[in-house]
Amino acid sequence: MNEFEPAQLDSHREGIVEARKARLESTTRRLLAMDSAIRDAAKLSNQVWVTSPIRARHITAHANSIHDIISAFAQHVRMSVEDAERLQVQGWRQSVMSLAEDTVNAANRARQSAVDQAQKATEKIRDMNDDRLLAKAAEIEARREKEEQKALDATGDEDNTEAESRPSRRGLRFRRDEKGL
């Protein structure tokens, strides 16, 4: 001991105190994380409370016991710990009623989802029908225009061929010509 200077001993002592404090804080943080994970796992569904009420009571009691032990340790090492609410034991009747309510809510969500999907499917079919109808209308319109163009071309060709094939009527009148006058 005499070979070390007092300043060195004091800094060594302070380092030991800081290391202990950091180790305690780290241990407490990990224990609190474990407590939180245990409490989350011990929050049982209504179905578990209905199907296994005795087992559910044991799980809840053990989770609360672990929480008490961890809280006592944290207080012993003078760490501030938030006092979490204890997990509540749920009666079988209350569990059955809650399970029924959960089931009704799930059925309502499923029904609403089915209605939404049916509406989307109907809308999609309607859009597809509209698209098909518009495509068919465009096809018919194109066909009519093509037929009209053919008719115009044919009429124009007939006029030209008729004028070429018509014998010249030099001064002769036919009844047909008189009707036109």
C-alpha cells in the first residue's frame, strides 16, 4: 500500500465505486426489462382465462410475484423503479363475457372486411364492363367509319365509271333526263 500515492488510491477507489454503480444500474435495467417481458407474456387472452382458469391464475400470480421480487431488489440497491400495476386475476364469468364480446368484435371486423372486398370487386367488375363496352363502341365506330369510307370510295368510283361508260348524248333527250329538269 505504501508504494502507491494517495491520489492514485483515491482515483482507484472512485473507479471501483463507479464500476459497482454502473453494474448495479445495468443489472437493474436488465431485470426490469425481464419483468416487463414477463408481464407482457402473462397478459392472457380471454380465451385462455375461459379454457384454463386455474392455469391462468397461476401464471398471473407468478408474474406478480416476480415483479415484487424485482421491485424489492431495485429498492434494496436504491434504484428508482416505476411501480407497475399488478396483473389482475379475472373471474371465469367475466372472461366468458369478454370472450363473447371479443368474438362479436372479430365477427364485425370480418364482416366489414368482406363487405369492403365485395364492394371493391363489384367496382372492379363494373370498371371492366365499362372498359369492354367502350372498347366495343370504339370498334363499332371504327367499323362504321371504314364502311362509310368504302361506300364513299365506291360511290366516287361509280360516278367516274358511269361518266366514262355513258354514251355521249349529243342533243338527244331521254325521258330520264326530262324528269331531272
